[in-house]
Amino acid sequence: MIRINNLHKSYVTGSNSLHVLKGIDLEIKQGEFVSIMGSSGSGKSTLLNILGILDNYDQGSYYLDGNLVKDMSEKKAAKLRNDLVGFVFQSFNLISFKNAMENVALPLYYQGVNRKKRNKLALEYLDKMGLLEWADHMPNEMSGGQKQRVAIARSLISQPKIIFADEPTGALDTANSYEVMEILKAINAEGITIILVTHEHDIAAMSDKIIRLNDGIIAETIKNGDLKNWQHQYAKEIEQVKVLQQA
């Protein structure tokens, strides 16, 4: 699904140049659930923006589902994003003056789908998120967890092959964070690739593989046995949260 070789990215401000990504090599297969971690300034958000075709890169190569992503026209990049990609953000990015159904249906509006069909599909995806009764509610009438589930429904309505999630639990409490992660895991189980940026170890432990960035390079890839140790460490916490929710 994703293949990157020797990827570099710098930002120029005045006479200064900041080298953010310094030769990234990365391969992610269809259906994987990958977390990208790193301290502030490590390059994780820059990498996610490049992966989501929201930013360009300076050197190297990036193939998304077999398509070389380099100096694409905005029209071609937009088509590739519409065809392949869904986004989930920490701040939800819902439109405040549109209700839940209209927010979910928005990607289909840009694809030229007629109102009746896009609203019908939006209701179906809200139902999958357990939010059908909230279809007519505005974002300011919903909790953070509900808004993030609306955002996830919006990311799915175009049936993407891959979802990029940028700190999707960063604005949520523990219970809602685990609920959102369980939803993302269920989506991944259907074969959709998920790449998630997070600074939370317990959230990252719920993925299949963790890539840790440090100063613009991949410092560590955690998987298999090492990741199982992480997952075991946080499994009890997740169960404790579920018990408290049921109490």
C-alpha cells in the first residue's frame, strides 16, 4: 500500500532551512494497523502529511497503492485522496453549521453524488457508529467522543483503502479514547489500512506495529514479541475502563 525510499523534507524560512525528514525508508502493507510515535519535532506530523498527499517532499520516492506521489498537480492529488484516503483528526474538523448527517455526507458532495443518495449513505454510516439518533444534531450538541465517531463515519463514506488518523484520541478522555480505538480496530479488521500518529503509549499498543521517529529518522520499529509485551501491559487498563463504564 505504501512504499517510501530515502525520503527527505526540509522547510525554508528566510535564510534558514530546517531538515525535518532525513532519509525515511518505510513499507506498509495493505491491511496493516501502524502507529507512528515520536516527540514534538521528530517529524511524525510532517510524515503523515506527506503520506496523506497534503504536503510534498524534496527527495526520494513515495508510492501510494502503486502511484508515484511527487510534484502532482492539485487536481490529480485531490483525485487520489478522494479515491483512496480517509482522514481523522484530533480536532474532529467538523463544520459547525452542518448537522452530523451533512458532515458525514460532505465527501460525497465533492464527488458529485446527489443529495438523496449521499444522505442515505450518511445515515447508514452514522448507524454503524451508533449515532443514527444524532443525525440532526449540530457538532456543539455532541460530546467529544460522539464528534470523533462522526468524523470516522465521514472518513469511511467514500470507502477508502487507507485511513490516516492524526492524534484521533488526543482530545478525548480515557473511556472515549478506547472506544474510538476499538472502532478503528474493527475497521482495520475489514481490510482497511490504518496509519495513526499518537504520543500515547497505550493507544499505540493497540496497533500491529509501532514506528518511532526521532529527529527525522526512524529510530525503532516495534512489532511481534516486543509489541505483544506492550499490548499485555495495557490490556488490563482497557478492561478496568470497561468495568468502570458498566458500573
